[in-house]
Amino acid sequence: MADQLIRATAAEGGIRAVGVITTRLTEVARQRHQLSYVATAALGRSMAAGLLLASSMKKEGSRVNIRIKGNGPMKGLLVDAGLDGTVRGYVQNPRVELPPTPQGKLNVGGAIGSEGYVYVIRDVGYGYPYSSTVELVSGEIGDDITHYLVSSEQTPSALLLGVFVGGEGVTAAGGLLIQIMPKAARDEALIELLESRIGPLKGFTPLLQAGKSLTDILHELLGDLGLTIFPDVQLVRFDCRCSFDRVLGALKMLGEDELLDMIEKDNGAEATCEFCGEVYQASRDHLGQLIADLRQEQAEA
């Protein structure tokens, strides 16, 4: 099944639901960053969360950044997701591996740590970005993003995130976000009903592994509550905006002395994009042209 995102409403607009499948893009991230099993799960959950959060934004070009910093051996991660369905990200310690939990699951909480912070920045496409910080709840990503939604956006939310990774790579990944909108926030019976249906679920990836589509999952949870699934299915993908021109621009900012030092000591420069792992090589000729450009700019100033 292709990586995709669908949106829906229920209870006469009192419920907003978004589901996303991110299996392929999580595998792309795993390969690009050579992630361990637990790092794959952590980044995969966070990328799914980023796409789910970005899905509610309105203006073209809007993006969400999620930065998680914890006291565990993974140290932290960063995800950048857009309304356009693109996402990228990286973890600070991609090789960390831990024994599974007593329940046999990947120990994402132990890798991230239970003490630290979640930083969320929403760039709505105009004005100043909106930022918020909350403390980590468990380091398991889903609990922490849910805590952010309730604490910072005052939106009762249920969030399911999952990544299944084995010897053949990522075979299932994605997430589901269900939110109670203000018009239904005081409907205690509705909230209790949703809790009774979502609470028993053992995760998101078991639903995918059972062969269920996003539509199937939403119908099972909300089908009797006036569910309306929007017809537009959005494809999502791992995508990075880095380029060789951007690398040259960054090198130019180092100044003439630093560029001359790179030419003398290294005969060029190498830069690796943190978000996607792409490696760029700048030759001595490239650096020489940057120096020439700097000198010309100084002469014209």
C-alpha cells in the first residue's frame, strides 16, 4: 500500500480524524541514516506525527518542526513535515540499540529517555512561527505528542503511532490522530465512547499487518458516528530540500580565510546533510570561485 494520508470528520464535525501510512518513507529514512531498530522506530513514529500535525494547517508552504530532546542514549531527534506531504528527519545517535521491553517491543522510551522536552514549531506560512515546549511524558513519542496537543493546543486528542521493523526493514508504519473539536469538547458521552474504542487497541501497526486500510480503520472506529471521509488521498514521501547550491551558500558564509584553509589543508570540502544523509563534495575550484565572489562583493560594497 502506497504511503498516503487521508482526512475525515464525524459526529457532525465534532470529531476530526487523520490517518497516515508511512512504511516506505520510514524505510527510506532507515537506509539513508543507517538507523538501528530502535532509532528507526523513534524517527518513524515522529515523522508520522509530524505529517499528522501538519495536515491541519491551511496555507500552502506551512510546515511543522518537532524536536525531541531526552536524557536517554539516543539524545534526541528532529523532524520537519509539511502540509504538502513531505517529511524529513534525523536522530542524534542513529546507532543506539537497546534490549526490547518486557512486552517484547522496541524500547523507544528508554532510548529517548523520560526526562527532557518536546519542542514544536508551526510555520503557518506568514508572520512569526508559533512555538511551544512541553516536558516529555514517557519518551515513547505518541504519549509525548498527545501531551503537547492537550497542553499547548487544548485539544483532546488520541494518537496512535507505530513502526514495525525487522530483518527485511520496515514493513509497516504510520499513525492515526483523532481529535475532539471545540463544538463537541463537552460531550462526555462521546469522549467516553471514543476512549472505549481506542483504549483496547494494541497499536497502529497491528492494524496494517492485519491487512486493514486507513478507510477500514476509520470505519471501524467512527463508522456509526456519521463518518465522512474526504475523497482526496494525499501521497506522502521522504523528501529533503538540500542541494549543492545550498551547500555552496553555507560554505560561502564561512568567509575567505576559512575557505582558503580548506583549500590548503583538504583540497576541497565535504558536507553531509543531517536530514537526509546526502554527501556533497566541493572541489578546490568550487571554493576558489566562492572566494572570488566574496572579493568581488567586497570591492563593490
